[in-house]
Amino acid sequence: MSIRSLLTDRALGFGAAPLGNMFRAVSEEDALATVETAWNEGIRYYDTAPIYGAGLSEIRLGQVLAQYPRSEYVLSTKVGRTIEDEIEEPTDRDLGDEGGLFEHGRRNEVRDDYTYDGTMRAVEQSLERLRTDHIDVAWVHDVSPDFHGDDWIDAFATSRTGAFRALTSLREQGVIGAWGLGVNTVEPCELILGLDEPKPDGFLLAGRYTLFDHAHAVQRLLPTCLERGVDLVAGGPFNSGVLAGGRHFEYQEASAEVLDQVDRLRGVAEGHGVDLKAAALQFPLAHPAVAATIPGMSRPERVSQNLELLRAPIPGQFWRTLREEKLVSQDVPLPTGE
């Protein structure tokens, strides 16, 4: 099943990483109220993962969504890690470049496992936490250089004989509707598209098709996705917050170079009376390979703000100025259709 067919009229999804206490502790009241607000505002696509707070995000999301008809929303989560009963210090987890990201989450041990059996167990655990009997999209999570360094190819090889086969089987059984990779780098997506088998349905690519960072993806990956009918969900449209006024980029403190580039983008936006957050949210959806974008949401008011940003009018000259000043790639599709 194609990702796009699942996400019809669901261009803005709910990124549930903050519900796992990413960067900071989010109260139970705020977490549940945020999901309730998203539902009431009409959002019907929700994405989460076991690693988000060692299951906390899935638990919170499932608690709210369980009260609504399952056929009325699309749910995606991820495989590649299981959550164990043993206790560990979250600060001791090896999360590659994203170390300490969920130090405020649950203390259950998070164990990498891209094998066939591990994938089956991860899906079973997620179904229980999410209080559902099926998952619409399962992403193989973080099989990429930012988490595994030079060993990422080994993790990919394990996934090829393990997770990919397990998810293909679960797709045939109807336990999941579709599967693909959920990663922060372009390379794993390009690698799997170069194989004869298996056949992913799509990718969740976080931070690599954004207003700030898109050159690599637009050159080869997205044209190939269009050619193969493989849909893309653009995660992290605000690049960990730096495009939304924050100072995080790639889940870490942004460098001076990154902040200078964002200042250039913001200067053009202010010159045209544009909110940079609106531009960041609307930009990825202009590409025909992109089915949805999923900003993270941690407070009820952020839900309404994101929906307003998505609808905000942006003059065509703003986009053309970005291209003239080489702040976006010359060949990237713009929301003006140019």
C-alpha cells in the first residue's frame, strides 16, 4: 500500500517525539492535552517510536487515540529497538550523535535489535503500548551513520535479512499496511533503492528535506522516489527547532555557522513579511514525492499554531528571492509551482 494513499488529506501529521520527554520533561497533562487538541483540530496522522522516552510516547499516544475509531486515523511507529523490563540510566544509552536526547524519559532498557525475531517482538510491544491491533506504517529506525557510525552498513545488512523480511511478512498478513526506513540521513534510502529486493513503500526522512537542508535529497533521492513510486514523509521540518526560533540543530546546540545561515533565511522572510516557521512548514510539501510533514508537538497551542502556519499566505517573491540569493537549491520545487 502506498504511503500517499494512507495519508490522503493528511499533509500535516503529528510528530510525537516530544511526548517521550525529548530535551525536557513534558507533564502527563500537557502530553495528553496536546494529542486531544490535535484530534479536535482535525489532525489524523500520528508518528511515534519506541525510543521516544523508552515507550513513553507510544503509551501516551495510545491512551488518547484508543478512544477514537481506529479507521479514522493513520498511525506509524518504528522498529529496530525493543524496550526491556530491566532498568538503565537514560544518560548511559549510546544514541550516536543524539546522546542524551531522551534522558527525561522512562528508565527501561532500550535494546537495538534489527533481526527478524527482534522486529516481530518490537511490533508486538508497540501494538500493546499503542492499544491497537495494527500499525499503518512501520519504519525501520535509525539504520544510518548518525546512530551507528561506521557500523551502519552492518546494521543495514542485519535489517535486510531481518527487519525488512519481517515487515514484508507482516504487511502480507495485514498487521501493518506499509513499511520503509525512518532515518536522519539520505544514504540508507539511496542504498535500499539500489537493491532488487526488498521493496519499501516509503521513507520518513527527518531533517534532510527542509528549507535549511535539502540539496542532497533533491538531487538524487527524491527523483528516484518519484520514479519508483516511493513516497516520502518529511520529518523535522524545523531542523530540531532552529528554524522555529530555537537553538537546537541535529538535536544538539546549533553551531555559529548554522545560526548565521538561519539568520540569512530569517532576514529574507522578515523583508517579505513572512514568518520563517510558515515557510519551513510549507516548503517540503511542494515536492511531488512528499506525502506529509510531521513537526513535533508538545503543547496544545503548538498544534493550532502549526495549522495556522500551514495555511499562512506567502508571497511568491519571497520564494524567488531565496532562489536568487542561493538560499535554496536552484532545482528544488517551490510552493509557487516554480
